[in-house]
Amino acid sequence: MKIATWNVNSLKVRLPHLLDWLAAEQPDALCLQELKCEDKAFPLAEIEAAGYQAVFNGQKTYNGVAILSKQPAHAVQRDIPGFADEQKRIIAATIGDVRVISAYVVNGQAVGSDKYAYKLAWLEALTAWLKDELAQHPKLVLAGDYNIAPDDRDVHPDWKEEILVSAPERAAFQTLLDLGLTDAFRIFEQPEKSFSWWDYRMMAFRRNFGLRIDHLLVSAPLVPLAQRCWVDKAPRKLDRPSDHAPVIVELRA
DNA sequence: ATGGCCACCGAGGGTGGA
């Protein structure tokens, strides 16, 4: 079973890349973020024609998440229960016997800003809810754009900002791991300077000036099933790319 | 040179992203 995550930065603009990528990679489930697309405008017909079902939680202009899957999605949950939030950042569904969550974590803009406080509060609510989800669903994948680079090796040395790498953000990431989740990417040996996002500016992709902020966290029963985890840089090389690349984990059936 | 790019909305430049 292949499960992937991809921040597409506008589903409308990236739809051709998405359809090509689905055809080539054939993931069993794909978590999308930053749809920037209202539900009524979701391109369901095109995605169904590609052989996928879709559940989604969108809004105009900003945010928006979806899960595409070959098999039906059950027990769909939108947003974090009990957490008042206008922003559409969470959708969860059960596919087969695996609970799959697509998450678009708050960016936070700058350490100390109002958005940063919202980021930390949002992560705290996510963690509390995840504890319940894990109790109900032993096999779980928390996939998405975390807007956190967990370790120094996940950051190009030229990164001068505090946001995405600050100690409180990394502590929040660790709190998720402490629930019993594992960063699937780090189960395996990986090339140095492996990243999932590169700024559009400054020829950042060509210079590999990136950060690894898109992650697939897997619950303990899935760790021994993990076969491989990698970043697919190919879509980042296309014309009009998303600034993020897909990350994929392959699980033994 | 202290910003460069991209997408959004909407009709020009402001906002947000990371």
C-alpha cells in the first residue's frame, strides 16, 4: 500500500500535474494540502476519471485538504473536533484498515506573531485529538505539510529564519512522536540534504536550498510494515510546479 | 540593491505562503 502527501499549492493550477502523477505513481491514498478551492469547485470528475475517490474539506483562497484513494473512504472526519477554527486544515478517513489523516499545519509567519501563537495552539489541539484517534485506530498515518523541519539536517544551512525550526515548534513535533508515531522518512537511510519544499525565489530548487517540512508519521503497528519512504522531486522540475514535492511511504500489505 | 516567486482576489496592488 502506497500512501503519499503533497501540498499542491492550488488544486486548480496543479490539476494536470496531479493527474499525471496519479497515473505514474498509482498511490493507494494521496493526502493533499493547500487546495485553495471551495468544495463546489473541487474537480471530482477529473479525479474519478483517473480511478480515484475523493473526500475533501475546502474553502476559498486559502488552506483546504483532501484524501484521494482507490478504495472507498469511511468514517470521514473534517476539522479537529471541539476546536473552533475557520481554516480548513484537517480531513481524516479510514481506507481499508488504515486511518489516514491529511493535515495542513499552520505556517506561523514569524516567531512571536499572532499566527505563531495560533500555530502552537493548533498543534496542541491536533495532538489531543490524535491521542483519541490512535486509541480507536491502531494503524494510523498522519500525513501532511507540518510547516516544521524537525531536525537541523532537515534544513539547508542558508535558512536564516526562526519560523519552521524554532524550539517550541520542534517540541510540538516531538509531542506528536511521543504519542507513538514515527517519522517514516527516518526509518530508512536517506540522502543528505533531502528536502520537500523549495522557495520559488532565488533559484532555491536548483541550488537545493530547501526544507523537509512534509511528513508521514506512522503508528507503531505500521513501522514493521514500512518498506520504503522517499521524496519524489520530479514534479518540482515541471513548468509551473508546486513549491512542495510529494512524499511517499510504501507499506507491506 | 534588504527583494527576488507564485497564487489568490479582482481589476491594482495587497495578502499569504515558508
